[in-house]
Amino acid sequence: MPEPFFSRPSPKLVFGPGALKELPACVRDAGGSSVLLVTDRGLIRAGHAARATALLEAAGIPVALYDHAHENPTETDAATCRDFAREKKFDCFVALGGGSSMDTAKATNFLLTNGGAMRDYHGYGKAAKPMLPLIAIPTTAGTGSECQSYALVSRDDTHEKMACGDPKALARAAILDPELTATQPKSVAVLTGLDALAHALESAVTTKRNAISSVYSESAFRHLAAAIGNVIAGRASLDDRGHMMLGAALAGLAIENSMLGAAHATANPLTARHNVVHGHAIALMLPHVLRFNAADPATAAIYARFAALLPLSARPLDAWVAELVAASALPPLDASALDFTALAADATQQWTGKFNPRPLQAADFVALYRRAFGI
């Protein structure tokens, strides 16, 4: 008999080229009549924020714009957006951008409606009061944050990434418009795509996986595997972007119903200590974590099933992922500046690592870092 589990809800998903036009209806359906649009300067330059604002204002929905979201938001970033929000009148958040815009909007929602500091919400279900509705509009195919009830926020002092979750923080609707990803630089498309792939693969084998999360993980993998090669080669079509966007969202739903593992546990300290871009750190560690986990028979069986889904599959899953990473031609990292013992100590404290199918001690993390850096 399958293991007992409970599933978490999903936002309404609105998918397809041109789906952005559904934004006013999504706001109305969520009970909103005025909006705080949280985005970043890059999306201002790309024109996406102006398009979203024009759609809302044409529907009679006033918009206040906050465009200072940036990568890896901190407690201070959340508080800054909260202070801005306090001066505005609105009843619905719209997050437009990558995971950082969505994390910033969710974090601001916590602080604005429930008070305190972000570290007060580290964990799950700690928001006692109602929160405002959120509409999430990803412009990258990566984090899957549009389908998750967590805000990832770094502590100001230690730079630890805190997962602050609550069912009330989940978006009411996620608008998945692959046309919005056409303006992202190739480097962003590659790194966010590899991150999404890691989400599908890690959520498929965690100790918290269940019947629902497994369906999401496998479906996400099918979509991502069909398109990521073209993304890395720089020839992604609208169809490819659609597969990547849907795959990233489904992987987000898989995380929401499962968890992540050692690839994220080892990647996060590289970002916190050495400012390695998250997707780069994930790409560096993922093949080695796959090989480590394959020593577990149940995990190896899942990997074999996924490998069988690959086009012209004739190689193990970890080899295929390593080929993708090699083809991405990511810039090399200088291992001489790294303290593997300190990184491993940080990795043991990462919440994601606690759900890896094979338990890891500090020595295991050191070994993973050494293999990743060829030492």
C-alpha cells in the first residue's frame, strides 16, 4: 500500500502564449480591486511591467509599482518593500519576475499583514492573521515559486536562506505565459532551466515524496527534458519555452508536495559564502549528488525510469545531466578560495538536505564538494 500523505493546494494555473491578458480577471477572481506590482528594474526595461500595468489600468484596477526586487532577497529587502507598501492603498499583490520578485512579494505579505521580522516566520504555518491575495507571473522558467507557499529570504547576519512558508502565502493564480521568457538573456534561461531540472529530479526521490508529488516530478521532467537541450544550444522556440515554463511550474508543485535534497543543500552555501549564482551552484553539484544517491536502490530505480523517458536514451541519468552541464559552458570556479570543511558544515544545516534519500554527514558533503571541483 502507498505511504499515507496529505497534499497541498495548487494555485489556479493559467497557461499559454498571451496568457498575461488574463491578469485583470485573475485579480478580480481573487477579490482584488487595486494592486501592488512587485518586480525588478530589468523587467521595467523589458517592458513587461508596463504591459501588466496597462492591462490592469484599462480594467479599472489602480496599480502601485515597486521595482526594487533583486536576486536573493534579504530580511532588509523584505522590510524595505513593506515600508513602501505601507504608504500605498491596495488589496492584492502581483509578483512579476523570477523567484526573487515572488519571494519579495510573499515576504512583504507576511510582514505587512502579520508584523514582526522574516525570521519570525522561518518554518511553516506561523502567520496567525489573514494575508492578502497574490497573483504570480513568472518571467523565467526556473524556481517554480509561483506554485509554492514559501518565501526564500536570506538572513541579514549569516546569509542563511530561510524558507518561510504558510498556506496563506500561496498564490491564488499563476499566469504562465511563455512569451514573457523570450526577453531573458540566454545565460539566465540556461541557469534557471538547470535549476528547474534539479527541482524535478530532487523532488522525485526525497524521503517525503508521495503519490501526488511523484506525478508532478515526472511530468515536470518530461517537459523540461524535451526542451532544455534547445535552451542550452540557444535555439529555443516558443514551443520550447512553453515546455520549460510548464515544467518549472510543475516542479514547483512537486516541491510543495515533497521537498528538495543534497544538491540544494550543497549549492546554497556556495551562494551564501561566495556569491555563486544559484543555478550555477546547482549545475555544479547536481551530477555528483545524483551519483551519490544512486547507491540507494529505490532511488536508482526512479532514476532509471526517468532515464528511459529521455530521447534516444542509452545512458544513465547522471551522465545525461553532466552532458547538459558541460554543454552549458559555465565559467569555471576557483577552488583555491574555497574552504570545503566550512561549506560542508553549512550544508549540514540546510533544511533541504534533511530530506535527501541517502543521509549525509559533514564528511559526505566534503566529498561531494571535492568531486564537483575535481579534487
